[in-house]
Amino acid sequence: RTNNLKMEGSSNLRLENCRAKGGSPGFKVAILGAAGGIGQPLAMLMKMNPLVSVLHLYDVVNTPGVTADISHMDTGAVVRGFLGQQQLEDALTGMDLVIIPAGVPRKPGMTRDDLFNINAGIVRTLCEGISKCCPKAIVNLISNPVNSTVPIAAEVFKKAGTYDPRRLLGVTMLDVVRANTFVAEVLGLDPRDIDVPVVGGHAGVTILPLLSQVKPPCSFTQQETEYLTSRIQNGGTEVVEAKAGAGSATLSMAYAAVKFADACLRALRGDAGVIECAFVSSQVTELPFFASRVRLGRNGVEEIYPLGPLNEYESWLGKGKERVGWKH
Ligand code: NAD
Ligand code: LMR
């Protein structure tokens, strides 16, 4: 068995070297929480991404099985598994992009804030590892409450002296994915042709879909606007309730995470005009972190766009935190 493992290890390295010589653009990506509900489909989809040359799967449970399974896919990325905190540093060393879906999900009746105590500690430990082993990596943070875990990650990086606000991105892509889907349903169009900017945060009233800025330009009745806004803001709760105690969105989240990670990798490669919404350190409003449309580049966030003209309803929505409190 030891010999087998050695052979697997060396052929893995030969494979990696051989692909590197082939000159294909390849990035090293780690998924932390890779054995979870999001982590597993995310790992599968990242294994299918031609921009990924090395995929590290880290979790505190079950990574040997997930890694063995995914490594049999006949796609380019070399997959390695890492189990438990003693292997965290190996999992992170040399990574270009780190995606973090580690942490507990909601059950019906809970807010994302209820996850804070457990997930803040998990995110802190993982970010300490990133500071030490791959301080220049782009970090895509999925663990909830995103409105709080991103500021916590920033503090960890500041303490370690590695903080670069351009490289820390809270993933709000699922809000955009949902908004595109629901708007397309109302308009009777293909969701792939719709682009809805969603700004603010990633919880309830902090999620602000800018329906006046949908591309292609379109208009909605007040009833449609209120229906869409409420459905987008409560999309997470809709899934939590439908899953009835078995967790929150995993498959649509893995899809959204891969869409976002792919944008980050294309930007790292040097592609121009890569623009997505993300929850980042910001001066767009008085809040220190805010989701906006951002232009991604080789260093992460290269430019944060202003909100653009808001209509009366969106301005009123934007005062949500004063109306009902800034909930996570
Ligand atoms: P899950 O419980 O199915 O999986 C979480 C995984 O994290 C598990 O495999 C667990 O072992 C692992 N984990 C726990 N502690 C860890 C640690 N210290 N280091 C590494 N891994 C650790 O949960 P899930 O459904 O995959 O959701 C994960 C998180 O993502 C939750 O906090 C959830 O609220 C959040 N989420 C965010 C969004 C978003 O839009 N940003 C969407 C959906 C879910
Ligand atoms: C979502 O929006 O689906 C996630 O934030 C998970 C949740 O708890 O709603």
C-alpha cells in the first residue's frame, strides 16, 4: 500500500511537470471545505476548468474519498487531497487562488448571523494559514455570514501584515445568478442573456438588486419590482426551507462559485474587461465593505465601480439597514 501511494505520488508529479512543459496556462487552486455540500460539486467543476493545473482539496473530514473520486476524471488538473489541520500548510503552499466554503450552513429558522460564532473561528484559522503559505493568493470567501467573515479575514491578514484588499473577495455571485434567473423568468427571456447588478451585502435587506440597471435594458411594473426584489433577497431562505434541515444552497452555490473563480482566473491570466459583483473593501458608501461591480485583473480587484443612478425604489431599499437594522 505504501508503495502504491509512492507510485501515485510520483506519477502525479510527472503528470504535473509534463503539463507545465506543455505551456498550457494553469493556475494552482485550493478549496478549503472541499468535502462539504458546496465543496464537492465545486471541486468537481474546478477539475473541469481548463485554467486549473493543480487542484488541492482540503477539509477536516473525508478528503481522501473525495480526492480519489475526483482524481479519476480525465481532465487536465492534477488533484491532491489534504486532511486535517496538520496538512493545511501543505494544502496552501504555492496556491494562486483559494476558495473557502468551509463552515456550517443554516437550518430553517436561523439567520446567517447565527453561524457567526463557529464560522468566524474556522475562517480565522484558514486565513492564518493563507497569510503564512500563500499571502499573494486571491481569496474567494463563501462561508457565511459573508458580511462578517470578510471583515474578519481582513483583520487576520492585517494582523499578519499580509493584507491586500484587492485580493480578498466575498462571493456574492449566487445573488447575481438568482437575480438573472428570476428576472429572465419574468421577462420570458434566456437567463444567459440577462445581467443584473446586485450590490450591498449578502443577507436579506442588505442584498440590493439594481433592477433599473439590468442589461439588456428593460422595465418592470412596481408589482414585478417588489416580487423580484423580495425573491432575490430571500433566495437563500427559500432553499433552506425547501431543504427542511438538510442545509442551504450547495449546487447553485457551487455553480456560482465556479463562475466567479473562473472570472478571477481569467483576470489572473491577463484577460481584459472581466467585471463581476463581489463583496470587497470599499469606499463606494460609508460602509467599509460593500458588494459592487468590480473589474478584476492580475492583482484581484483593479477597480470598483460606483453604484450608478438609482431609482426612487432602489434608494429607499438602500436605506434598509436604517429601516430594519443591518442584519447578516
Ligand atoms: P457543509 O456543512 O455541507 O460543508 C462544510 C464543510 O466545511 C464540511 O465538509 C466541513 O467538514 C468543513 N469544515 C468545517 N470546519 C472546517 C475547517 N476548520 N477547515 C476546513 N473545513 C472545515 O456546508 P455547505 O452547505 O457546504 O456550506 C458551507 C458554508 O457556505 C456555510 O457557511 C454556508 O452558509 C455558506 N454558503 C454561502 C453562500 C454564499 O452565497 N456566499 C451560499 C451558500 C452557502
Ligand atoms: C444563500 O444565499 O443561499 C447562502 O447564503 C446560504 C444561506 O444560508 O442562505
